[in-house]
Amino acid sequence: MADKPLLNRANLVSSGVFAAHVLWVLMGWLDVGTGTVLACTNSYAVRQGFRVQEEFGAKRLNFYLTGFFVLFILFVPIAQSPLLFATFGMLYAAVFRIPLLLGYLVVLIVSIVFVTPYWIQTTLLLCLLYTVVAPIWPDRMKRFHLFCLGFGFLLVIAIMLPLLYLCFQVTPQTLMTSMADDVFRSALRTSLLTATISTAVVLLFGVPLAYAIVRLDFAGKGLIESLIDLPIVIPQSVAGIAIMVLLGPKTPVGLWLDKTMGVEVSGSMLGIVLCQVFVSSPFLIRSAANAFRDMGPALENVSRTLGAGPVSTFFRVSLPLASGGIFTGCILCWARAISEVGSLMVIAYHPFTVSVYTYDQFVQYGLQEARPAAVLLVIVCLWGFLMLRWLRTATLGPLFGERRIGR
């Protein structure tokens, strides 16, 4: 319950502040609208200042007044925007007694003042960092770790800021119009279908390869592991050229496929799948190998001593235990496959995948026309990736029927 004399003083000072603003309006120093808004803001700030003094004492009140004065300097003399000062002054006075909300307000103000063209995107990213840091900050033993997080978060900002800025450049109406385009929807279906097929192919052949590499010791093992990672370092265009040289329409293999099976690699769904398998396979194989390596051979040995054969042990022990890491590899493989563009432009420019379609829009019509397709591609990839990550968290190893967590 507020102290009555203190409440009376707050009312008296607030009335004086409001009267001063009325006088300034009458003297022509402020227009009626601005004067009214500032009068309400400053009167409310005065009343909140008395509440801060009552709850926290004079030291906290000085901090409160200093912050309010800083806001005035930022938005009135520097930015010359008294209405912005009124908005943020009101918010500052309202949330000052709640440190968590005050932190979010400070992030918003810093973003607006110092990175004005990108304040929305910067606010979102800094609020994410603040949400992580705020609960841990009281633990002094983790201050250095938080410093490392904040310093490294600059890299996250560098990655996410262009994508967020892109997404805010297109209106929902424009996105809906682009989504209704038959060519885009066909390209999206092609991307989803081929990325899924590519992931299934890599899963079928990559998991046994990863298991063999982890469990066997043989000469040349390091060389094979290096060859698995080779598609990561090879430029995408070079990968497309290499596949074209081997399987193109005028090559021996390409001619044989065309004559005997009626299959063409160039300009076909098969060509798209081959390119996606080439560039995405290392991600699944490496993830599966790490999963098998982490689980170790101990439980497999126990299974074998109990009479199970190697095949039974692999499917009933090894795969379920490594399924979490394998599924993570599938997520990375699928994401890499759906985003492939460089090699596809050499092997199969048509039929369009959504990534090639986006590039084609940019080349033909310029940046403005390519924005909606680019934003839709970001949204599709993001939601597909988040959905797969959710499945990974909700159920470990759904591909192999592992029991749900906590059951």
C-alpha cells in the first residue's frame, strides 16, 4: 500500500508537470498534440518515479532518472522525435521495476537508435540472445561462458540478418501470389520429391558404409574417409561437370542407358537425384559413423555372446542405438539436397527445382521479381528443417521404431 504523503506528493508533482506542458502549448513552444502526449508521458513518469523510490530507495531512483534523461537526449535533441520519446518514455517508466522486461526494452531502443534500417531484424536476434543470457547471468561462475556466447553470437547475426531482412521485404499478398504460380508449385514438388528420394538412397547405402568404416580396421581406411568428405570441398559446378562427363548424353554410359533402358540423366529427375546424392551424402555418412562410434561395440558383443548373429545384432541392437544420430544425418542430408543449385544448373536446369527456379527468376527479371521466390524457398527449407528436428526430438530413431522418450 502506497504511503499517503508520498502519494500526495506524487499527485502534486504530476499536476505541476502537466500544468507546465499546458503553459508551453499556450506560449506556442509545443503544438497541442505533442504537448498533450508529452504531458501524459512525463506525468506518468513522475508518478512511477515515486513508486520506484518507495520500493527500492534513492539509489534506484537516481538510476531511473538517469535512464529517463538518456532517452530524452536520444530522441529529442538527437533524433528530433518527441513522439518517439513519449512512446519509449512511457514504456520505460512502466517496465523499469521489472528488470527482465526492461532488458527487452533496452534491446529495442538500441536497435532503433543505432541500426535504424534493420531495427526489426536486429531486435529479434538480440532478444533471442538476451532471452538465453538473462536467466544465466546471475551465476558468476558462468560469466566467461556467456561472454563467449555473446562474442560468438556475432556470427549468428551475420548469418541470420540477411535472411531476416529478405523475409521482411516481401508482403504476404505477394507471397500468396507467388505460391499460386503453377511453375513454382511444380518446382517445389520436384524439390521435395527428389530431396526425399536422394536422402533415402544415401540412407540405404551410407549407413552400412558408415558401420563398416567404424567397426573395421584396414589399410586405406583414412583414404576412404577422406574420399567420403570430398564432395564437401568440390565446387558445385565442378560436381555437375564431373557427372555430365560420366553420364552425359554422348558418353558411353549415357548412350548405353539411353539405348537399353530409355533413361536420360541430363535434364531429368534422375539427374537431379544424382546431383543431390553426390553433394549431400557426406552429411549422413559422417553423422551415422559418429553415432556408431559413440555407442561402441560393447552391447553388440553382448548380443553376440547371447547367440544373436551379426545381421540380427545389427538390426536389433546397432541400428536402434544409433538411430538418433542417423536421423540427424537424414535431416542434414535432406536440407543439403533441397538447397542444391550449382550442379543442377549443369545437369538438369529443367525440370525446375525450387532453388533453380529462384535463380532463373533473378536472371530473367531481376532482384525485385526474385524476392518472393527466395522468401518462399527460405520458408520451405526452414519449416521442413524444423519439422524434421521436431521429429528427431519427439522420437529418437523414428525410422527404426525406437521407443519414445520418457515412456
